[in-house]
Amino acid sequence: MFNALVHQPLYNGLIFLTDIIPGGSVGFAVIILTLVVKSLLFPLSRKAVLTQQKIKQIEPDLNAIKEKYKNDKQEQAKKILNFYKEKGVNPFASLFLMLVQLPIIITLYRIFWTSGLPQIQEEALYSFVSSPETVNMVFLGLVDISAKSWVLAILVGVATFIQMRLSMPAVDIKKGAKTFKEDLARSMNIQMKYVFPFLSIFISYSLSGAVALYWLTSNLFTITQEIFVKRNRQQKQPTSLVSAGRTDKVQ
């Protein structure tokens, strides 16, 4: 079922794009296929970004609730869920997006890593998808995406770092007593921002140029989406504050 519903449609999409792109460029086919998939998931990912921003805005109130009911975890969880409901926030939006994207991401990696390109698996093609006469694995005449590429891997690392900076809150470096939970959260934040980009370089290099190109395109799309959603929300926020009679808080 997974093969029929996810793997085969994506593989056929890649081959179809390779066939219609002049010169049979697999690199451009990878980029277009990635953009198509990310565009289809955009409504979900946009909602997840907005949810993260809302949670960040109401974080002081959440911390107050946690502190007030810290000795009664059951009541604390109930109050937090009610508070989310009152503010119209779905804390599971990001989790749902991840669950939807996971099989697609795994399949794309599988296709780019084990597709055997430039050889075509003709038995996996739909009847209306033609096998391309030319399969060009050299992207822009410079990078062979069928092999490992340090250039693409490093670009993946840079894009991952930028994405982490945009999507994650700033690290609290103020001095003073910290709880174990706060220290752990700060440590995880630092690792995600500064360790994961380096890790992504070695992972993308160890696979193939096609996987790295997919990862790079996906990261660039996400960066653009983060900037677009945040700017759009910032432009709307002053109007909403004025209408709510909170003009004193508008800078």
C-alpha cells in the first residue's frame, strides 16, 4: 500500500519531469518535484509556523500556569489545555505536520538514493509516463548528483543553520540559577542550532548529490516560508491591536 500510494507516484513524478525538462536534467527534476511536494504541504506547514509564533507569544502565561499548578500535574495539564483552547492554539499542529511529511520525506530519500538513475525502472512506470531518452545527472554542468558532493553538502549545512535560526527561539544566556529542565532545554536549543547543521553536512554528503539537492531545496523553501509567514503576520498585527483597543502597545 505504501509503495502504491506514496513511492510509485513520487517516482513517476520524478521520471515524468526528467522526460519533459530539456536535456533530461535530473537535478532540475529533483528541484521541481521537491517544490511541488512542499507547495502541497504549505497550508499545513504555514499553520504550524503560526502556531509556534502564537505559543511563543503566550509563553509567559503558560509559564505562570505551570508554576501555579506545579504540585498538581493533572490539574496543570488540564489548565494548559483549556488555555490553549481559549487562545485558539493547537499545540499538536507541528506534530501532525511531521507525521504527514515523514513518509513523503522517507520516500523521496529512497527514490533519490536507490533509484538507480540514470537507469530507469521501467516496470515501476505508469502507462502514461514515458521513459526519458536522455537522463542527465550533471546539474548545471558542474555537479554530478549521482555521486557525493561536498559543495551541495556544505550548502545544505548553511541552509540548515539559517532555518534553525529562524524557526527556533533565542537561547537564554542570562546568568542566575536555572532548573535542570531549563538547562536541558537550553542545551537542546544550542545543539539543534549549531550541531545539527554540521551533522546535516556529513549526512547529505554520505548519501548522494541528489539527496543533498533535495535537502537544500527543501530547506530554502522552508526559509522562504518562515520569512513570508512572519512578515505577513507582523504586517497584520498592528491592525488587530488597534481594533482591540490596544494601541498603547503598538510601537
